[in-house]
Amino acid sequence: MKTKSIIVISAMSIVFALLMSLYVPAYLQCSEGLQWDLSCSFHENISALDEFLIKKATTVFEMALDKYRIDSSQLSVHNGVRWGSAPEKFFMAESIAHDGNRYFLKTLFEENTSIDKINVQIFRIISDKCMYEHMVYANGCEDVYLKELKIPVPPQGLDSLLIQNDIDYLPDNLVVSGGWGFDGDPGCGVVIDTDDVTHWFGIDSISDPREMTFYSENPHPCKVNTSSCYCSAQMDLTVLTLDELSYFTEEEEEKYANILLDYIKNNAGMKNIEQKFKIGKLNLNFTDTNAVGYCGERPGDNRINFFSGAIVNGYVKDYGLDKELSLLCALNDDAKWWERK
């Protein structure tokens, strides 16, 4: 394991420390890596069973991080709040990786469940608007500011195929995207090798890859109002390689906000979309060089609070609702709400 430090926190201790400045139980280890300030005093102990279960959850989380090849420098684990008399125990954690990325993990299991039978959900934290202390109290951040990791990267067979084709790479430079098919689970992806050469590829199956086709360039780059496996891979690759997000100027923001407001107002299919939003720039290159990507946030407590699309020559050519804010979305923290009544 590459994990350097493990911090175990009681959810009730967090409540006391934040709201009442009371003492923190003995099993809390203080660390500057936490997102809030806790004064550590050790005056009580947890039961041997609870200590065992916390260690068990920690092992499960470490195994999950290894499975996804996340090189964690710090793992903070605590038992979550679970109401009622259900036999399952709920645990949550935050992992801070060496590359600076932060991940939120959670699991639920009964005391006697074997480690290999315990499932873990891992989310990449994509916005500080949803800090770890918010997640502790299950306020729905998973639906908005977290991106769930669905596929361990790389699958074992894919790793072997890349090696067979003499591609030497680091796991952080590999992107795998799910495709669709009437039979199986085909996919595509892109990898940057140790010589900084980019290889695009298609695979016959994500879960059990046996055949791989290579391309010197993206065979299906992002096209306005069109979805594709390779566009998804292109977006993920851009997240990996883009050094800095580009933002709209004030003039550009006003221009594209007004274009979008006109589109929502005059499009019959948008009658249920409120004419109010924050807008930012989607840092994505399309096949149409005149296309400008946009993205943003909708008001209220909608199940789907975000959107993205493209404007070409002053006209909205694509608009879609998103469950999460794209990592390529350059949206200022103090962005203005644009609206028409």
C-alpha cells in the first residue's frame, strides 16, 4: 500500500468539535490535511468491535484505491451516521492523492461480511462547493459536485494488450470510455506513452478486452450536437492535459448569455426551462472551429442542476442538461445570474 497516513474520525466527534467545541474521542488522530479545524483531546475510548470495523473499512477503502490505481498520500476514514436498527455499518472516507486530486469513498456492510464481498463507491471531488464535512451529513453532494468512478482503469486485459503493443505508459495517462453495442460492452480510449506519443484505440470489451485497434488520431472527435465514445475520451484527455482553464471575458459572457436567453425564450421545447442561469466557458474543441462551448448552473433544487452545449455563429446548436458540472467548465465562483422575467 502507498497510503502514508490514516485518520479515523467519528461523525459525532465532528459535530461536537464544530458546533460545541467539546472533546474529541481518543481514536481521532489530528491532521492538517482535514478541511476543518479540530482541537484534539483524548478522553474516551471506542469499543473493540468498533475499532475492528473501522480498521476493516480502512482496508476495504485501501483495496478500492489500489484497484483504481489512485496513489493516495492520505486517507481519512470515519463511521457515518446511520439511523434505525439496520445491521449494516456505514463508513465514509476522503483520500488525497499525490497529484492533488481528492476522492470521496463510502461503503455499507454487516459486521461478518468478508472483505472481498464489500462494495465501495468512489467519487472524484470536482468542486470545493461540496467539502468533505458536507458529505459526512449526506446532503446530496454526490448528485452535484462529485464524479463517480465507474470503471477501474485499466482493466487487467487492457493492460496486457497495451504491453503487447509495446506501449509503455503511466496509469494516470490512460483514459477508457464506455461505448454501446447490441452485444457486449465495447469501448474506446486514449493513452499517452512515456515518450509523450498519443495513441487512440478501440476495444471489443471493457470488462474483458481481447482485441484492440489503434489510430494515430481521434477517429471521431467531438462534433456539435453529437455524442460518441471518442468524444467522451477526448473530454477526459483534455481534463488530464489542459494546464489552465480559459474563461469568458465579461463581454463574451454577456454576449453568450443573451444568445442562450433568446434560445430558451423562443424554443417551444424549452418551456419548462427557467430563464435564469450562470454561464461559463466549456473548454472543449469541436470539429467546427466556429463552435464555442458553454456550460453553467441552473437555480433551485433541481435533480439536474447543470447544463452545457455549443453556440455556432451566434446560434445555439446544442443544449443539454447535466447531473454534474464538467471539469472543463470555466465558471467563476462569483458568476452573475443571468435572467429574464
